[in-house]
Amino acid sequence: MLRPQHVLTFGATAALALAFAGSAGAARFVVIYSSHVSQPVAERHVARAGGQLVAAYPQIGVVVAESSDPGFESAIERLPRVQGATATTAFAWRARCRANEP
């Protein structure tokens, strides 16, 4: 379960994650830690769960990972200090440049 202070961080990180193009067949995930996490620890966790690290924000305990393993989300959530994870596909949106665009 995500804590309220992570909601804003989660949304901003999800938007950043969507800015990167993913590999075919792989999904992007935002992983939230319960506290700060070093990049080497995050890399080990992501690899152990079957993914690859895309970006790390150790100061806020957030990483972006990519995996084609359908069990990645549940695998990463079972690791110590991981508070939650979700695929970024639910956060896709298209920004309008002008008010009269469809």
C-alpha cells in the first residue's frame, strides 16, 4: 500500500518513465521503496525479480524498471523494503498543445 507522501512522487516518476521508449514486449514499472535505496541495491533487486533498471532516484526511494516477465511485479514486491510496484501502462496520456485540438 502506498503512503500519501509517495503519491506525488509516484505520479511524477510515472510520467518520467513514460518519456522513455520501452523494448518490444517489455513493460515499464515504477517501484517504490519504504525509504532511500542505493542504486546498487535497486539494481540487484530488479535483476533478482527478472528485470533491468532503467532509472534510479535513490534520494526518494523510487526506481523505474523494465521487464518482459509477467511475474515481475509480484516478485519485486516480495523483496525487502519494496513498498509497491506498478506497470506504467495505466498512466499513459496525451497532452494537448492547443485548446482546440481533439
